Amino acid sequence: MAFWSGTSLFTSKVPRKIVFMFTLSLSVTYLFYSLMSCYNSLQFPLQENYAYQGRPVTEETTLVTLREKLYSASTGGAEGPGAASSSPPPLSSSSAVKDHAEAEQRTVEWIRAPTASPTKPAAAARHSSAPEKERRDFSTTDRDLRVNCTMDYGEKKLPQAIIIGVKKGGTRALLEALRVHPDVRAVGNEPHFFDRNYEKGFDWYRDLMPSTLEGQITMEKTPSYFVTNHAPKRIHSMARDIKLIIVVRNPVTRAISDYTQTLSKKPEIPTFEVLAFKNRTLGLIDASWSALRIGIYALHLESWMQYFPLSQMHFVSGERLIVDPAGEMGKVQDFLGLKRIVTDKHFYFNKTKGFPCLKKPEDSSTPRCLGKSKGRTHPKIDPDVIRRLHKFYKPFNMMFYQMTGQNFEWELGEDSGPRGSQD
């Protein structure tokens, strides 16, 4: 009772306006300190991503930053060697000899290197610097970003480059290596548009292509284009400035590999020796047999040169693609105008298959080798047949060397070539 009487006495002496102002002041002070206490959770992380500091947010800078992040995801921040000219040197130049010697030395060192574990040792990873760890963490997110953005955004375009041949030369191995590059988007299956599906139209063809971002190259590979008579004219009508890649291989080895593939599907076919000759006694080669006709490269190249200059063609050695994949990939990337991102660190030599495989990605448990259909053991062929075939192909090979300005040195080995095939 005494409390209430005291309160009444106080309120009667103090004006109600002062009480109201005092109460309002306490409320405002409480609200201010409440806001200050949660300020850190309300502010935006302006310093979170240093890559975007000081750059206006426009469509152009967003694409540039994305391109930088794609390179980071593929290379971990490391850049390959500088770009070099893709034009072939003269056949007798000293630089060609030097390049050949360097390639042989790199091949020896590469094949002798341990192949059991293509990834970095755990001890080295533990001793990596803090910036490197930050870059790896950053690139993991970017790799997911690359896949998602490329699949969900961009647009489908007609190819700017095509691997047009040749069958059993190594086209699949080349395509898979190129697909490692963040600036290359390619169809996995062979579209066969310019030889089998041309009547379906360019809209159908474009729809087969993957979506690409600005600066990426759309590619496809169909090895039968090289030997299809109307393919050069049709491709020229689509894009006069298109870049063409041709993987060539010793015609004799290529023919045996071609026959080996057919034999695996049709065991009842005649022997290689029977199919290769019209008359073996007289030594008449049956050049109408597709396995042999494909290897007359000069004949087919003549059709392509009617529509495209050599500057738009790049010839890859199937033999060097096996023994020095990084060297051949460097030249291909130069030809396509790409940074040399796919290098020797992406390959290791598989002794069982007899050819290189791509090192496994971090999120995969198995190496990225070509399938079981690649690297088949060739059947034993009569050495006399191989000798006759080398003699048959020699003048055509010499003509091909002159047309391309490159010496593939197929006459140096008069045997059946490597054990297996990449394609």
C-alpha cells in the first residue's frame, strides 16, 4: 500500500510529458544497441571474392572472369608452354631434326617414369603452400561451375573445327584429349552428318552440338569424312573458314588395324592376305578394298585441296600421338588458337594397352583409358605381304609428303607397326 501511494505521489509531481520522453529515449537506446549487436550478420561480404574487386559488373567482365576460372579449374593455375607456329617446317630443316630429337628424349623420360600412381604423392600434397591449397579449393568449386554453366547456358553452334579422319588413325584418342581443354566442347558420338545424314539439314546438325560459352570451340569428329567424295563441298558450304584436323598413320599398320576391328565383329571373313590381293601370285594389290583404299592419303587429300587451303588443315601423326602425345597436342592447340593447357602432365603410358591414357580426374576412381575395343592385338600377317604393301604405298606416301610439306617417315619401319591401335 505504501508503494502505490508513493508512486501516485511521484506521478502527481512529475509532468506526464517528461515521463513519456524518458520512456521513449530508453526504447530508442535499446533498439540502437540491438541493431549494432547484429550488424555483422546483416552486412554484405564485399571482400569475399577478390577476383571481382574494382571491376564493374557487366556481361563482358562476367564472361572474362568465368573464362579465367575455367582455366584455373583445368590447370590449377599453371600455364603450358607458349604458343608456337603450327606451320610445318621444311623437310630438311635443322629445326625439324632438333624437334625430333627433343621429342625422342621426352618420350624416353616419359615412358621410364613410374606409372603406378599418376597422381601426386600424398606427402607432396601435405607440404603444399597455403596459396596452392586455396587455389585447389577454389578450382573444385569452379569445376562444378564450368560443367553447370556450359550445360545450362550458352548456345548451340555449328562446328568451328572437325576431325575428318582417318579411320583407325587415332581420332578417338585425339578427341578425348582435346575435350580436357576448357575451351573445347565436342560431340562424343560421330554425327556422320556430311556423309549419311546431310538431308536432315543444318538445324538437325546444330541440335546435336553441345552448348558453348563465348570463346569456346565447338567440335566433332567423323573419320569417314576424309574418304567421302562430297564431304569437302558440303563442309565448305557450311563454313569456308572451318579448321580441319586429319590424323594419319602408316597405311600398312592402319589397314591391319582396320581388318582387326572387322575381324572382331565378323570372325568368318577371309584372311587379310586373301582380301589384300587380286592375284597374290602376280602380286596384284586390290586397291578397291576399303581397308587399303583409305591409306592412299594423297588421293583423298586432293579432293579437299579443291575447297580448302593447307593453312586450314592440320595433320597429326598417329605414331607420334602414341609416343609423344603432349608434343602432338601442343601443335593441335596452336592450330586451333588455344592456350597450351593439355600437356604431358595429363598423360601416362599404359604398358598393357601399349598407348598413353589420360590421368584420372580427382573425382574418378579409374584412369581415363580408351575402351576395350582399343589396343587390340593384331593378327600375325605374312611378312611378304607387309613388304609388298609397303612397296605399293611408297609412291603415294611420297606424294602425300610433298602435298603436306611433312615427312611422316613411314618407310623407316618395314614391319606391321605398333602392337595395337588407339582408334
